[in-house]
Amino acid sequence: MTTVTTLPMLPPRPLDAHKGDFGRVLVVAGSRGMSGAAVLCAGAALRAGAGLVTAAIPGEILPIVAAGNPCYTTSGLPHDDAGRLSRQAEVKLTELIGLSDVVALGPGLGRSGELTNLLVDLVPRIDRPMVIDADGLNAFIGKTDRLDGAKQGRILTPHPGEFARLMQVDGHEMQSRRTEMATTFAQSTHCVLVLKGHETLVTDGERLYRNTTGNPGMATGGTGDVLTGVIAALVGQGLAAFEAAQLGVYLHGMAGDLARDQIGEVSLIATDLLDFLPAAFRRSWG
């Protein structure tokens, strides 16, 4: 196992660049009561430099998500009676994926048998890099072989509880063997694993990065949705999966540290990370 300490950087933007040069990010997120997850994820992708962002969401919450930020586009999809994506969303989702460069999947999707079947069937067929988080991961409990990223980059971003469920182990056991389990899982699924928490781990099974930015003020709802959008944007701008995940967790934590310094840990909320991401980029680039 190689320990990585050097951070990657995005290349300079050419003077004749256009929005298509910096990635078309598709955010598949949200459900009734969790529209904010889609807003945070899509907004973070924009703040992290994506050229074009589309939020693919249950049609019921489209007006809320569209009002969240005028800089991304939205696409309303079929949903069930509880406001979660239904199986009928597959056709439109497949079309939208074909127009994207990278897919961010999972924040706020909710859980249902129909949604699980949709994701377990659809994800293995997606021929684009993906960042999978939250309920996108919960759909694969007992089915982690369907997450295999050998052909296309797959970045998984579980918090400790989600990772313990994926591994089907007790949470205390997972935390006591955190590094071992993370690297083993990444090897077996050919994915890049971002195991969130204090000193977030990023590993592809051969390399390991231990993040040093971030603080307890970030232990609040929505910060993980922001991270998903940041990493997806970095992939869309040309970074490989491991490097995008590594730089993404660093910048995300740095934004949290800058917000803490201005606001304090107790009052920090996820939208503060969007406000401080520009300063995190500037500081990281010296």
C-alpha cells in the first residue's frame, strides 16, 4: 500500500475555453422532503468548476430545486406516491446519462424496493464515471458486486454507518478495522472509496490518502451532499477518480475550516461550504 501525501491540481484553464470543456455533470438526487440534497449537490458541482450541471429529480420537487440556484438546469422524472424516483424514470435517466460526462448519484433519493431495483439494474450499465453517495449506496447492500468499477471510474463516498451496512458488519468492528476494510473493499470492487469522518480515507486498494482538513462543525446534514458534487465536478474537469476524490475531500475540508474560522463550529451549516469553496480553491492554489 502506497501512502499518498501530494495533492493533485487542476490544469490552468485555456483562454479560449468554453463551458463544454469543464464537464457536464448529471446530479441524480432528491425526493419529497429531501429536495435540499439535490440543491446542495448540484450547487457544489457548480462551485467546484463544472461547466454544465443538470439536476435529475422527481418531478414533484422540480419547482423547489429549480428555485435553489439559477445556474443549473433541471429535469423532472417519474416518481412514486412518496415522491421518490420510480422505475419509470429509467428511460429518461438513460437519455440524460448519455448526455453527461460524469454522474453524481444518491443524495436524498430515499429508499424503496422499486428504487433499489432501478439502481441495481441501471448502475452497472452506466458507461460514465460516477460518484455514488448516500441512498445510492444503500441500494447495494448485499449486492456490492454490482458496483464494480473496473470499466469506468466509480467513486463511493459512504459515511461510517453506510460503509458498515455495505460491509454487513457491526459499526464498532468497522471503525476498529477502518483502513483495512476500506482498502479491501476498494480492491474487490475496483472502486475508489472515500470513507468519510475524522481524517477521511481515500483509497483505490493500492494507494491511500488520509485527509487532514475538516472539523467537527461539518458534522451537520448536507455536507456529504456538497462533497459528492465537488468530486463529480473535478472528475468532469479531467481528473482521474483517485485524484478527484483526494483533491475533493481536501477542498471540502478546507472550505469547512475557513467557514469555522469565520462562523464557528457550532453554527456551521452545509450551505456555508458553498460560500467558502472559492476561498478553498484560491488557498490550495497558493
